[in-house]
Amino acid sequence: MSKATFQALGTGDGWAGDRRGHSAFLFTLKNSTLLLDCGEPVSRRLRAAGVQPDDLDGIVLSHLHCDHVGGFFMLMQGFWLDQRNRDLTIHLPAEGVEPVRRMLDAAYIFEELMACALNFTPLQEGASFEVGSITVTPHPTTHLDQLKASFGEKYPADFEAFSFVLENEDTRVAHSADIGGLEDLKPLLTQPVDLLVCELAHVEPDELFAYLKDHPAGHIGQVAFTHLSRPYRADLEGMQAQATAALGDLPHKFLNDGDVITL
């Protein structure tokens, strides 16, 4: 019996594409199911995967870029129309809690219409929380640091972005979400992981592959690359060949929408 499954619902980068949806990932560890990020068209992808509204134990939003949250409001409208009954906690950057609440109200998805309670909980560095039987530990990344340096004075915000470790007694998964540099991967890999889900849009491929190769044998069970930037995706065969040459025996995969990895 598998310990866990991971399904890539959307693997695209920030640009719109005709073959890739935006970032959305479904993790099932034993009997608990977590949705990480809600890039559009997450509602359709979940339905296609056979996931019913009450199946999700929780939602985690890594940061507030539209390619990671753009499908969230349609998903909530679907939960209203389908009358999801189980209360739902959405874990997200603190700076997004009130704006997301206001956007739901602006879209006429009032809390009185929902058959379940929506609980918005801010992510905090290193503060683990439970989604069903899954322990989730958020780690801040530098993904938005350049934007903060350029626009933080005009647009006061915390510019928060997070990566995650998901684990139970049997399985440990690291999910980079969007990072700003290789240093953001370090807290995810302090212990061995069965799977590293790693983005490939904001770091140089050769540097990333060398970084992963340097880890001790068995420290990373396998790597799933996602969020490839448009130029990298345009030469996917070349990118795959480069990864194979650099990573050697380290199992790895370049994800497409709908791919499922069983651990």
C-alpha cells in the first residue's frame, strides 16, 4: 500500500499557457488530503481528479501571486454551490487574510451562504500546524524580496512567500513553491525527504542541479521539477538531458499537469 500520493494539478509558470494550468498541487498522506496553492483552473482539475468538495482537509496558499491564488475564488464559489459541509481552514500569508475575506464578500460569496465555516489562518515561520494527519511546517523564502526592495516604500506590505515541509510518521515531502535563490531550499532539506517538489523558474538550472547532486545519496528520494519558466519549457528535451547528465542516479521528473507520483 502506498504511503502517499502527489498529484500535479497545475504546473505552469506565471504566463498563461494552452497546455499548463497554474500552480496547484494535491497531497494525500494516508487518509488526509491537502491542496497546496490554487492557480486556475484548480476547480476543474480537482473535479477531473475525482476530488469532491468535502474531500479536502485543508488548503495552503504559499504566497499571493495570481498564478498561485487565481483559482481560489472560483473554488470557493463551487464549494458554496455544492454545499461543502465540512469546515475548512485556509492557511495563507497574514497580509492576505483580510483582502481575501473582502474579495469573497465583493464576489457575493458571503459567509451566510456557505454550508461550512471558512477559517483563515496566517502562516508563521517555523510554526507547524496540522491538516488532518499531515504536519505542515512553513519556511519563508526570498521570492518577493526584490519586489519589496523596489516597491515596499510605495506599497507597504510584508511581501511574504513560503515553502513547506509536509510529513507524517511515514513520509516527508518538501515543496519549494516559488523561491528567490538556492538558499531557500536549505531549511527544507535539513532531514532526508522522500520527495522534493522544486520550482524551476527563478533559479539557474545548472546551479540547481549541482546543488541537488551535492546532497548525500539517499537524502532526497526523488525530485519533481515544476513551474518551469517559458524559455526552459520551450527546450524541455534539452533541459531533461541537462538534468540527467548532472543528477546521475538521483530519480527526477519534469512534471506535466495531471501527473501523479506514488511514494
